[in-house]
Amino acid sequence: MIASVLLEIKAKNVDKTFDYNIPEFLKSIIKVGMRVLVPFGARELEGYVIKIKETNDIEIELKEILKNVDDEVILNEELLAIGKYIQENMLVSLSSAYSTMLPSALKAHKKTQISRKYESYLSLKIPYEQAYALCKNEVQKQIIEMFQDGLLISKKEAQEISSSAIKTLIKNDILQEEKEESYRYQVKEFLRDDKKNLNEEQSNALEKIKNAFGKSKTILLRGVTGSGKTEVYMQCIEEMQKQGKQALVLVPEISLTPQFIRNFARRFGDNIAVLHSGLSDGEKYDEWRKIMRNEISIVIGARSAIFAPLINIGIIIIDECHSDSYKQENRPKYHAQDIALFRANYHKCPLILGSATPSLEAFSRAKKGVFELIELNHRVNQNPLPEVTIVDMAKEVKKHHFIISELLEMKIADRLNKKEQIMILLNRRGHSTTINCSSCGFTYKCPYCDITLTFHKSTKNLRCHYCGYTKFLDDVCPNCHEDALNYYGLGTEKLESALKEKFPNARMIRMDTDTTNKKGALEKIEEEFRDHHYDIVIGTQMISKGHDYPNVTLVGIVNADITLNIPDFRSGEKTFALLYQASGRAGRGSLKGEVVIETFNPDNHILNCVKDQDFLRFYEYEMNIRKTLKYPPFYYLAHLVIKSKSYENAKTEATKVASFLKRKLSKTSIVLGPTTANMFRINNVYHFEIMIKYRFDDFLKSALKELDELFLLNRQVDLDIDISY
């Protein structure tokens, strides 16, 4: 028997399988989807068994597989198919597709040695009465009495009485030690929570989704913030479990995962596996195997959880489906929703896309009937949506209110007096975004990227948020040595300092990537804020989505213009979603909510749509712009980035790529560029970009494949292709 093995070889132009004989001692063990160790030249490499056949296609002497790396299949039939789908549609090698799908401990090219964790237990080796009679002293008797009911006892628990006595009892064949595998990550135990009574809108939504069970159907569940989408999800899953099926639930980022896990654990106990980047490699390894062994029926996780090796999926749910975080930024540039559609078709199950602010593409498909549209237009507690006020910061600056407006300051003080909680959103971390010298004009910039360094006061570090370069801030200008440094721009750290000055007795916590980068920090902040250990939480966009704090009655949005000014055709959509979602954190309990939005553009149409909580008006407004400018959903986009350490090489190759595309593509497709990218230089690599707008172009994929293959041999210039931009 012969195995075709896919190896992960660093050479860019090698993406194929190599045949190896399966030795006699492995014939009953080796299966398609396993990892194996094989000789390759002078090296020994790991690879995935992609195919097993009886004979070789070519008359050539084959080397033998050395050993199996796994005892079980890690790439089942469906995952193998997903890898090929990614290879074909994202224009990447098959090995990199599988590498993206698997946790580090199971990748073929990683030499990550993760051992399995075991717990030691003790049991009686002889009958209880006989064991008790053989005890030499009272300590031994006390230990043996623990086994009166014939149970396994934790060795750790028994050792609390006497380790030496246990050793003696094992040595004398009275006790025996057994080991059982345990998992590193354990879902916390919560008081179980019965399902809630649904209102009329939720009940209608549940019935419509139940009607889609067993069908490959995509449903857009658009519900205002606080409308009870999560309860609908859980009752759908309960119904699905009655049919013996599994559920896959995605959340946009790990900031929402603790809340989701808590809600689901109260309903479903520990019948849950969790997959996200906040877990250690060992924890991901355990969770993956727990899923492979079919020990749980619900998987909750961020983007990469879409590859969870479930074998009997009955429903897939993508919460906050509009979020950018579902798109992988590095190759392969997959979108979790595309993989979810593939899996929903494979399992013939419904895919639920939930959001208060769905993307324009998703909502337009729902309006056309491609997706089924279900709407929840009211909050479950029948409270109105929060009242939103827009403050003109141009007027506030004249009154010397530079960061916090007079209105927001007044409302914060009012909520503090009432013992209510406040959330303040500023979508920029750090202290100051620009530091320059008023004496000589020097500005701190990243030496590797075209960007100013952000100052982080807590560590007194200047940091590049693109390449990670860090520099300690001197007290004087490094150029003229004058004490004349000025701090401009506003980040969450500086905002926190300003609020502490104004409200010294308020208990505050900051929630951004700087304060939540340690394991467990995010969950700790969330729990403490929920239990009212803090009055104010200040954070970036991670506080805007999905969080449910009943005592939050005021949301302040500082510098709301940040995302409006991003040079991106989706900037309006992103701004609306961020501000609408953040506004929705207020008034989710029994108390009325209020929102204050600070801006220098008070007449902006998008901000006023947020003020009126009017998604449909925003949708119509933005769709008119998209149609005029030929952007999605009216046109598809493909985005190409040409990168090189040499400016001239990048520019030359970008010009060649644009000419090639204009020759190869149909006349209806529009090729824009090349132009310098928004971030032109990152980590000393120059970036040029080309945009393709197309509707139906039969030549597009073949042209992009041809380009991709040409650049596989180019060691000086890289080409990044994103077909679903």
C-alpha cells in the first residue's frame, strides 16, 4: 500500500504530494488525514496523508513512512475538502490551507511537543475489609476509609492526609494508582439557568429557524441591541440537541467569548468546547481533541473555530456577523462566513447570521431573498433604545473643554451620584499619537514604517502599532536636547488620566489590548465591572459589541470622527456599526439609557443616523453611494498588494501586474492602480496596491492564478491576492 503525503516545504513553488510505501507494521494504523513522519532527502519531515492507494503510478522505488505521528485522524473528510476549497478560492498552497485550519500542536511543520495532561487517581487493589485489616496505623486507616464506597479518589486529595502512607499502601499492594487524561481548559461551573420565555418576535424567529433545520439555508437575524438574539440562539441549539446534532457558534473576538461561555454554561453545563487565540497551545490541543472525540455538542469560539472538527453539525451561528475580525488578514485571506457557508452546505444545516448592524452586502442579499430575513425590532425588556445626543466639539474647544464635553462631564457626575455605571469608548489606545519638539520640529517616527510612534505613558514607551518597534521615551528631544516635547492626539490611556483628574473618587478600569494582553485579564475586568467593582470602563472597540451590563445607563463616545476619516470605502459602514453597537450598551437593564457622541462633524449624515438609531436610513444612504462608485454589493472587489524591500522593484512589478490584468480581464472589469498603499512602508517593506472591480468575469480567476504562479518564483517581490476583499 502507498500513501500520498503532503509535506510543508518552505520552497514557495512546491505544493504537491509525495508517495511513500506503508510498511507492514503500519498498514492497519495509517489512515487518510493522519500525520506521519517520512524521510525527505537528508531530512525527516512531518506530513498529512492525503490519499492511500494500492499501487504506485510510476515505476520507481519508494521510501517508507517512518512512523505515524498521531493515533487518530486529525483531518477528516470534510476538513480535507475545506482545505481544497481554500486552496482553490484563496490561491494558496494546500499545505498552508491545512496549517491555517489546525492548532499549533497538530500542524505538520511545527515541532511543537505538547504532552497530554493526566490526573492520578487511587483505588483499592483488594477488598475493603481486607485492606482495612492490613493497615498498620491510624493514618493508613483514615486513608483506606476514603475508599469505603469503592470509588476512585484523587491522589492529590489523599496526599493531603499523608504522602508517605500512600506510598506504603501502594508498595504493599493495598492501593493502586491509575492515570486518566484530563483537559487543561475547564469551563467554569455556574448555577444552571432555565430557558427564558420568549416574546412574540423571538418566538416567531425561533419557529422560522426551526423550519430551516435540515436545510442548507442562510438566515439573517437582524435584531436591535438588547432584542434577545442570544436567547434565540440557545433555544435553537436546545431544539437541535434533541435531534442529536451539534452546534458551532462564532463570536467576533475573544472579548465576547467569556460572556458567551458564561451564558451557555448556565444553560448547557460543561457540554462546551472553546477555541480562540487566548488559549495556550496545550489548551487548544485539548479542546480540538475533545471535539474530535465527539465528547461535546457545542463549540464556541472566534474566527478560527470555524474549522472545529465537528462531524454532525445541525446549526452554525455567526454572532455580530458584520465584524471585520471574521476576515483573516494574512494568507490565506479567508472569511469565516465563506467557510461557514461551505460547512452549512456540507451538513445541510442552517447558517444564522446575527447582528444589529449587518453588512450592506448581507442585508442587500436578505432584501433580495438570497438570505431569509428575520427581524427583532424591540428590546426584550420593552425599554426604548437609548436617547442619543451629538455634541459639537468645535464649540466645546472654544470653552476649553478639549477632551470631555461639558454635557458628558455633567452626565458622568449624575450617574456616579446615582451609583450607576458608565462606558466610555475611544477607538484608539495609548496616551498620545504624536510627540514632537517645539524647538526644532523633531517628531518621533518608526524607523521601519511610515507612521508616528504612539506614546504609552504607563511604560513610558513609544510603540509602533504596525511592526511592534518599541523605544523608551527620553525626557528631552533626542535631536536638539531641549526640554520642549509636546504631546498631541488622544488615546485611551490619556483619556483615563483626564477622567481621573475630573472624577478622583470614581473607580475606573481601562479595557484595551494593553490591559488585556495577559491570560485571564479580560475575563477578570469583565467580571469585576459586572459586579460593580468599577464605576467607569474606558475602552476601544472591544467594549462596543455584545456586552450586557444591566447597570450601565450612560455611554460616552469620544472622538467619534476617528473611523470616519479612514481612507476606506467601508469607513461609513464601520463608523455606523461601531457607534450604533456602542450606543446599544446603555439601558439594557430596567433603567433608561443615554448616549453622548462627541464629534467635530455634528451634521454628518452617518452620525445622525446613529443618533436616530435608524439602520434602514443609513442603508439607503450608503447604498446610493456604493452604486454610484461601483462598490459592493453592486460590484465585487479583488485587492492585490505588491510588496518588496526595494522601492524600485515593487513599483516596477506593480506596473507590470496592472498591465497584465488590463490585457487579460474582460472589458467590463475595472483595474485601478497601481498606487501606493495607505501604509506605504511597513517594517521596511514597500507596498503598492491594485484594485479590481468586477461583476461577472470568466477570466478573473485564471488570470489571478497565472499571476500567483509567476510570483512563486520571484524571490525579490511578493504578491498578495485577496479575492473577497
